Amino acid sequence: MPQAIIAPSILSGDFAQLAVESQRMINEGADWLHVDIMDGHFVPNLTIGAPVVQSLRKHTNAFFDCHLMVSNPEKWVKDFAKAGASLFCFHIEASQDPGKLIDEIRSHGMKVGVAVKPKTPIDVIFPLGHKIDMCLVMTVEPGFGGQKFMEDCVPKVKALRERFPELDIEVDGGLSLETIDQASKAGANVIVAGTSIFKADNPKEVINTFRNKVNTEQAKYSKSVE
Ligand SMILES: O=C(CO)[C@H](O)[C@H](O)COP(=O)(O)O
């Protein structure tokens, strides 16, 4: 049964103090750190690249869930492996040959994620579901933190969970105490959240609430398919 994994998005942290912000999230109970890589081409924003990930790696052993919102993700596999990325998640819309890219990521010792934008139908993932570790269903248009959760992406999570009971299914964008129920009931178990965790008065409480809700729904689901 997939377990809850809570991954604060460091996009909402203070980029001048990434190591401190990352450690703060681990201390608050984060399972993974979600690292948003944007190239100003695939998405209309720029963030960080492999050199920053490599610097951050010197300060923590945390699991780095690297979400590459970039054109030509193939170009960056080696650099991110060397930088210490734990998981390399690329966008299906950006890859010419997803099957080959999946093998390439694995051969560099990283876990593999495939992301889908809100308007991309989820069935493009179906042929790849058994080859990957995680599917990221975006619940906002990628590019910026602080956007509103898109409810119409929820059926995609449900369809994926029905087909792949053991897959890690990640949701990203607008996740909060108001929207976690929809995502967890649909079957998401990896929760990325920037604003709702980083800006919370009590991040630990938010992380624990997310974790409890996900684990409760996953337990119900696994009972129903027994
Ligand atoms: O990938 C992202 C944006 O493209 C971010 O991870 C995401 O938006 C998280 O921020 P928030 O929880 O504030 O919506």
C-alpha cells in the first residue's frame, strides 16, 4: 500500500537560505524536499539548476524530488545525477522518447517520475505506469507557486490510482488544508505543498494532517481492493 510522503516545495522558501529552509522542513517532519527546476522556456519562469542542487546536497541527506519543468529534459540527466538528485521527474509533454529517457534516468541511479500538465490526458501515462516510480499530476499550470488548486485534475488522479494501485502518485499545486481531502480521496499519496506549509504558523501540524489524511484514504482503498 503506498504510504504518505509529504514533500514541501522549496520554491516557497527563501532562496538565499536554501540549506536553512531545507533543514527547517526536515525538522518539521517533511519526508522529501520538492525541488522545482524551471527553464523559462517550458514554463514562463526561471528558478535553479543542477549547480544549486549540488551545493544543497552538501548540507543534507534529504531525498531530493527534482521536478524538471524544462524543454529537452534528456539534456540534464547526467548533471542532476551528479548533483545528487534522488528522483528525476520530467514532463511527458517535453520528451521526444519517454521510454528511452526512463531507462537513462535509471541507469544513472535515480528514481523516475513522469509529470503531466493539467490539460494533458492521463491515459498518456498508462503505457509507462509499470516502468516508473512516480507520476506527478499537476493541479495548477506549472510555473508559479501560490496558485489555485484545479479541481478538474482530480479525476485524473482517480483514474491512475484505479489502474496502478502501487504507484506513487504525486499532486502539486494549490494543496492546502482545504484541498487535501479531494486529492487524498482520489488516491494521491505524495503531497507537494509550498505556500500552505512554508507560510503556516505551525508547519508540523499541516504536514501531520496531510499525512494522516493520505494514510487513512490509502488504508480504505487497499481494503476495498482486497
Ligand atoms: O511546481 C510548482 C509550480 O509549478 C510548485 O511546486 C507548486 O506550485 C507548489 O506551490 P503551492 O503549494 O504554493 O501551489
